[in-house]
Amino acid sequence: MRSASDLTARARIRDAALARFGADGIAATSVRAVAADAGVSAALVLHHFGSKEGLRQACDEYVLDAIRAGGDADISALGEMLQAATPLRRYLARALLDGSEAATTLFTEVVERTERWLAQGEAEGWVRPAADARARAVTYVSWLLAPLVLGDQVGRLLGGDPAETATAVRSARAGLEMLTGGLFADDRWLKAFTAVDER
């Protein structure tokens, strides 16, 4: 049985690792750096997680659990991630860039949940039908995650870190405005790409 202080130390280490992995990447982060951020010894980190890889897996599971806990009601899983804590967004961006197994699982789960959410929207009349529902969900999720993955470039032009709530919401709102009201006033580009697809 773990003591309350033991559980608190484990959570503190995990949170420090989320922040450090998100900022510097897994390869560039040492167990000592995480331990220093958490205010514990490197030995205690290894006691709780076994290795840096074990710590990474704990962080992956924490982020996956945060997404899974959201449910499918009324809002997409991605919308919930945008409202999540900044360290989770930074960690997610880094995991997607590093190509971890958990990032692949997470992306797939978010796409599948978003596809169901959009299908529900179609049934209820607030989402327009699509010729390719899977491609629509993948594209929608990709658009909303792009500011995180392109963080430095997006932040430079929007004047704020895309992992911070204010910039994340600004970027998401601009995308949703285009999706809701439309960007193009006619269908010339849709016809052009449809013609390419039909060749």
C-alpha cells in the first residue's frame, strides 16, 4: 500500500516530466533534470518509474486518460484537449513530433471520436454531410492540432505560445469561423480538386 506522500511524490514527478518532456523532448531530458524540477532525488524517480522510458510511458498514459475521460457528449475530444492544462498540450505536441506509440494511439482515438461526433452532428442537422467522413475527421483533427505541432512558427506570427490557452483558442476560433461561415465564395477550388481526383 502506498502512502499519501508517496502518491503525491509520484504525481509531482509525472507532472515535472510532462513539463520537461514537452519543453525539451524526451531524448534531451534526463532523469536528473526531472528529479530537480520535482524537488526529489533521481533515485526516487527510478523507484517510482523504473527508468526514463517508464516515466515517458506514465506521461503517455496520463495524456491518453485525459482524452478518454472526456466522453463523447456535446463536444469533440480535441476541444477538450484545447481546454486542458498547458503542459498536456505541450507534451502532446512533442509526442506527435517525436512519433511515440502513444501519440499514434492518441491521434487515432481522437480521429475516431471526432468522426462519431461529426456523424452525430450530421444526424442532428448542425454538420453538413461529407462525401468522405473519415477524411473529414482526419483533416479536422489535423487542422486543430497543427498550431501545436508548428508551435514556434504559429506563435511567432500570432504573438503567443499556441500551447497557452489564449493563443490556442484564438487559433481554434479562426479555424472554426472558416469552417462555419466558409472561406471561399465560390466552388472553383473544389471543382479543380474534384477533377484531379476523378482522373
